[in-house]
Amino acid sequence: MYTVWGSMAIRASNLIVVVLGLAGAGTAAWWLQRPAPAASVSAPQGPNKPKGKDAAPQPVSVEVAQVRSMALSDEAQAVGSLRSRRSVVLRPEVSGRVTQLHFSDGARVRKGQVLVQLDDQLPRAQVQQAQAELSIARANHQRNRELVAQGFVSQRSLDESAAGLQVAQARLSLAEATAARLRLVAPFDGIAGIRTVHVGDYLKDGADIVNLEDIDSVFVDFRLPERYQGRLRVGQVAKVELDALPDEAYQAQVRAIDPQIDANGRSVLVRASIDNQRLQLRPGMFTRVTLQFDGRADALVVPEEAIVPQAGSPYVLTVQPGATQGSLVARRVPVRLGLRTQGLVEVQDGLARNDTVVTAGQQRVQRDGAPVRVVELPRPEADAAPAAPKAAD
């Protein structure tokens, strides 16, 4: 009996020990995981630690550039081709055999110079026959005129001789015109091309013989979008550059503007002329044309990266002195933009010369008037960033 009660007492003691152990472990776990007590408002703070909601925001690092002025010109660019001032391909009007060539390939020729002579033996014989008939008709008419004056012949005979004289003159003109069509002359001063025929060749009417080019001045034809048609004027100056002559730039003057807009490309055809006394320019060359409109000598410009587009109302962030000495803040300024050139944008309204604008870090500026800190990046001396404005005293 004593043994049974002793065993039961030992088991009860062990159970109590286990329960007490579990309770202690739970208490320890709660103590370790409890939330930290809130810091007292009156707790001592270090000199650089923020004090709750009254702490000042940290400055945002930004890169800046200064507004500067430069000369800008409103211009349009296009590609075009060079054309001769006058150009023609010599072709015979009648068939015939080539008997003479009076020019050399690439030689300069003068207006009225005979270039090609076709076989004209038969036409020349017809001219001689017509001349003889004209001489006889003229003599007969003169004789009848004298006889009518003396009353030996009637007026009808005089009229018939006058008509015969006119017919003879017409036959001579026809024979001379036929002979002239076998002689090809230069219609203007120019340079002959490379001939494709030789003496003895038989040519049909309309066959190509040689091209003749007047290139003392050349035309450049180019197209511009239709939005420029109201700003184009005869006499405007354009700069022409050629890939074939990369070290040369030429001045062209607008000579004509096509009154019709191309319905396919919605563009207007413009023709300008270039002086070519040195004969460096050749018809068919590819050109790059820059047509200048109005310009401004003191346009205000900023880097393109300074512009923040927003629903059609672009703006920039300017860096200005803050309320406290040595501080800088960013201010949002709406701007009106103008021309663009080589990474720069013209600002027509909103900024003044030497204003400082943010070029990098705008996305980190959360509100207008936020404090900023200018970051000076190492750059070559020629491209050094402009200095940030000094804080107000």
C-alpha cells in the first residue's frame, strides 16, 4: 500500500515540474517578443538627430546648368539633286548618214556652232534647182511689168508672173529648210557630253547623238513639307552641302516655288540656283539643303534634359537660394519652348539669362521648394558645368 501511494506522489511531483517549466518558457518568450516602449518626447536627442515630424528633409542631389544666350536661326533641311541650268539631247529630225562631227567629247561649244552634219547632197541640189527657178520667175515678172506699162500684155499676165515668183520663192525656202534639218547646231553655250555616234553611222529620226549641258550655274531641286509653303520666298538663301565634296559649302538662292503641292507627299517643290564658274558641280549630284528663315541673335537656350514635359505644359526646375543661409531649393517654372539645335532648346518665356536649371535629378524632387544640393561632376574645362547660385546672406 505504501508503495502505490509513493509512486503516485512521485508522478504528481514530476507533472508539477513540467507545468512550471512550460509556464516559465512562455513568460520568457513573451518578454523577448514584446514591442519596444515608445520613445519619450522629452528623451534627450543628439544634435544631428531629427525630432519627429519637425525634422527638416534631406537635400536632393541634382546636376545643374546655366541659361545662356546664343544665335539661333529657324531653318528647314531637305535633300535634293543638282540639275543643269539648260540641258538638251541632240537628235536629228530626219534620217540620214553622218558625214561630219564638229565637236569633241566634253568640249565647250558655242551657240549656233554646227555640231553634226548629215548627208545633204540631194537637198543641196534641190536648193540649187529652186534658186534657178526663182531667178527665171523673177526675170519673167520683171519683163511682164515692163510690157504692161507699155500696153503690150494684159494685167492678167502680170498677175500670173507674180504668182509664179511667189511659188519659186516658196520652193527655195522649202529646199533650204530641208537642207538645214540635216545640220545640227548648238542651241546655247554649253559643254558637250560623250557622243554615241561616229562618222558614217546611219541615223534614224529621233536617235540620240550627244547631250549638251549649260552648267555655268546649276539648279538644285528639293522638296519641303507643305507647312513651310507660307514662309518660302523667292530670293531666300540656302546652304548646300554635297557628299561628293565634303569640304565645300555653297550658297544657293531660291529662284522658283512650284505653285502646286504634291498630293502624294504633301510637299512643295523648290528650285534654287548655285554659281558654278569653277565647274565643280555636276548635274545629278546628291545634295543636302538647309534653308534659313528668320533668326535671333540672343536666344536663351537650356540643355534638352532640363525640360520636363507634362501634358503639353513643359516646365523646368530652377535652383534658387533658400530661406536659410547656405541652402538651395528647387522651384518649378513653366516655360514656352522654341527652336531646337544640337542638344539645346530655346526658351522663349519663363527664364532669364544666367538662371540655373536642373538637368539631372528632377524625378527625386517631390515638391516645389524642396531643398537640393548641387553635385559638381568632373568634366573637361571647356565643358565644365556652370556654378550654382550662392545662397542669400
